[in-house]
Amino acid sequence: MLNRTKRCIDDIRKSSRVRQHVKQMDDAELAENYPKELLLDIEQKAVELTYSYEFPNGLFRKQIRQCAENSNHGRLESTS
């Protein structure tokens, strides 16, 4: 796990798409902050992550995110 984190941090520093002030952060700052920002950005752009079900909850509705458990993105497959 630690080795994978170090490789991720090294890849961040080598990327031409990362700003210079981010590359100058120490390893702890990058591990704590940058991947979280990256995940939030991916979450906003990935259409599949916005699919949800609505369930009645009194006067309100509760949204539960639909998570695909396999590669078909939550779609049902016919077994005929």
C-alpha cells in the first residue's frame, strides 16, 4: 500500500498537467490532499456516478447512489 502511494505521488510530480505549486508539496501533503481533489473531480465528471434511486422518506425523498458491481455499469443482461 505504501509503495503504491509513493508511485502515485511520483506520477503526480512527473505529470505535465499538474501545476508547479502542487509538485512542490511534500509527500504527506500530496497524499492527504491531492488524491481527494482528484477523486472529487472524477466524481463530478463520471456520469455513471450520478445515477441514483429515490425512496420516499416521509415528506422528503432520500437519494441512494446506484453502484455498478460489474463492468456493465448497472445494466441488466439477458441470460437467454
